[in-house]
Amino acid sequence: MGKTKITKQRPEDIVQQQVIAYLSAVATRLKIAFYAVLNESAMKGGDNKTKHRLVQWLKRMGMVPGAGDITLHYSGGRAAILEIKSATGRQSESQIDFARWIKRTDTPYYIIRSIKELETVLRILGISK
């Protein structure tokens, strides 16, 4: 059986892991549910032909290019989309398009660069004090 090669983590990956750990620690107390949305950026390694076929299949299955990294559900059946970025990370064109698209539904959309920003967003949404 072949070994899976682990590539070096990007700064954005580290921020996302910190956000997931934080949300996991407070989920029960804050009565939230959340999940990461796998998208094209998760397709690391492999040959381009295989990646292209996989991305095309995922799109047919409903994957939306540029979708936010985390969907957060909270009281009253509400949801918010969190896009995780490093301190200097910028949105791609597909992420900008997704943000415009999702905001048409009045769904809150936030770019999160740190735990401090996440805590601020949780307060804005009325999830924490």
C-alpha cells in the first residue's frame, strides 16, 4: 500500500485548525453545530488529469467553487459562513463570487483570520457575550 504524502501546511490551514479546535471546545456550551466544507483547495497532490476529473465530479455532486470553509449553525435555525484566511490571505475570485451569492440570502458571511476575530463574530451573531 502506498504512503500518503503530507504536504507542508499553509498558514491558512493552521488558522482553520485553531478555529475548529475553538469551536469544538465551545460547541456544547454555545449550542452551535459546525462543519468544514471541502472544496477545490483540498485537492493537493496527484496529477492534474486526475484532479480535474475529481473536481468535475465534485461539482456535479454539488460542490460550489469558492464556498466558505466552515458553515456554522446556531439557534433559531440560523447559519453563518466563515471563510478562513491567514493574516495576509486574500479571497480568490471564486470566493468573492460565492460571498456575493450567499449574501443575497441574507446569510452572514465573515472572513476569519484569528481566534480573536472569531470571538468577535460570535458576539455579533449573538451566540456569545
